[in-house]
Amino acid sequence: MLYTRINDAGDAFEPERNLMLHSFGLDGGGSIGADVDGDVYVTWHGVAQSEAKGTGKEGEARRRVWLTRSADNGKTFSEESKAWAQETGACGCCGMKTFVSQNGDVYALYRSATESVHRDIYLLHSRDRGKTFQGKLLHRWNINACPMSSMDFAENANTLVCAWETGGQVYWTRISGDRTGEPTAAPGEGKGRKHPRVAVNAKGEVLLVWTEGTGWQKGGSFAYQLYDAEGRPTSEAKQVPGIPTWSFAAPVHMADNGFSVLY
């Protein structure tokens, strides 16, 4: 897990550093979050070096979410530690996402991997700037394969949301501290939907964007749905062809409370 930052002079990047000191097996996981107070959080999922052999666990069940934290704008980092004690495993090729809310709480979304078939979505939450985390099962999915999925967070107007994939469908929900709402599925039949991304404008409206028909070495299209501040769809979902291979769309809220989609 390599990290670098702009130097204090602002004219070059510092030499890259490997933040993995006690873990190995970096795969699909890896994310970064920061706040306005100089805290930087880097997370990934991997295996403890001490659990490499002879522990009785094999494969993805050994994987954990790891976190390292900087309190000085990324100049120095703590040694990595397991974010959560519960042994859920982590789906190797699935991405994870870390996010720091406006009040300084740290969140992380990742997919578990236990008994080969439990590929559930978990939400981690820290109220003490990454020192401790509480975990919550957000959505179940039993599938004996890695879905190679990704997830997202967004916040604005006191509205924090996250999005993920389960069973070929994409979902999003609101987060309030340790509480989450019921998962909201994108409208219509979910088949081959992946890589959800979210944006929130100053009115609390949520734009959910996702891909359809993409796969290994295969492009497709993206679709989007706008929700009002109460979580109700404001119109029919739209679809736009032309997502190239290995790509996805990204929504952005604009100053006039509109949205743009980049792809």
C-alpha cells in the first residue's frame, strides 16, 4: 500500500512509502479519507503476517480490514492495526471505501468472506478518530464467488449516504451515526448492475449512478436515478451507453444544486 503527499513547499510529491508493515496480500481493497483537522486515514484488507501459516484458517477468511492513521496531514503514520476484532474475512477482489464525515467520524464499507459463500456488506464506524470501530452487518449476499464489486459514500446538507452492490442490484441508504435506513434499490430489475456511486446536493437530493452490462474486459452503459430529500425517486431512471472497459461513472454535485456525471 503505497502512499505519497505533496511536500510542504507544494512543488513536488514526497517519495512514496509502503504503509503495510504487519500485513500482506493487498488485493482489491484500499481507500483513503481525510478531514479538515489534518487527520488522514488509509485502509485496506489483507492478512496478518503472523497468520500466514498454521492458524487453521485459509484464504479470504484470514483477511481483515486494516487501518493506519496520520494526525499531521499525512507526514507520519501509525503502524497499521486491525480495524475491527470480529472475524468476518474480506472478499479479496472487492474494493472497499473509507469516508470521513463532516463531524470527524470515520466510516468504512467492505465485503466479508466467510465459509466461502457469505459475501455480505459490513459498515464500520468510529467516533474516536479511528482508534476503535464498531461494525454492523448492512446487507447479506450468499454467493460462492467474488463479485469484484465496489462501493461509495457521499455527504452534504447533513445527509450522509452510502451505496453498494448485492445480487446484481445496486442499493443506497442514509447513515446517521450508528443508525442506517433500509436499503433502497435502484428502480427496475437488477441484473448485472455494478459500481454504484452517489452524490448529494445542498438540498439533500441524492443522485445514484451505476453501470449496467459491464464485466471482465467488457464495457457497457451507465444509468442514474435522482431522489428527493425524502428518498423518493423524482423521475424515471435514465440510461446512457458508452462506458468503456474498466470504467465507471462518477456523479458530482454542482454549486447550483444540479449534478454532473463524469465517465
